[in-house]
Amino acid sequence: FDSLSSSRLPFSIHFYLIGILFLVFDIEVIFLFPINYLFYTMNFFEWMYLSFMILMILYLGLEFEKLEGSLKWFF
């Protein structure tokens, strides 16, 4: 029994960061589901604009995380 040694194991902060990013982008993808309902309530060009803007927000968020270096494990 060695009471002076550390009982904590080393962990990588990237694991938790990737988990948080997954949750954030997963919640953003949930916003894509109402687009099907809005297709029937909006005209086609408004629907296309809204769809494009939501997808651009997702893409720009991914690019920001990639430029920040948070996704070094993947890209």
C-alpha cells in the first residue's frame, strides 16, 4: 500500500471537449427537423433561405472548431 502515490489517472481534456462539441452539434441538428413542417407553411424561396442559413451556421461552427484546433484528432 503506497499512500503517497496519486490515485487519479491521467485523462485527456480533448475527450471531454469532443463530447461537449458532439452535444452542441447534436442539439443544432434537432433544429433541422422543423424545416419539414415549415416547408408547407412558407413559400419555396423563404424555406430555401432558412434551410441554407441553418446549414451555414452548422458549417461555420464546425470550421471555427477546426481552426481553433479542437478537432485535431479528426482533421
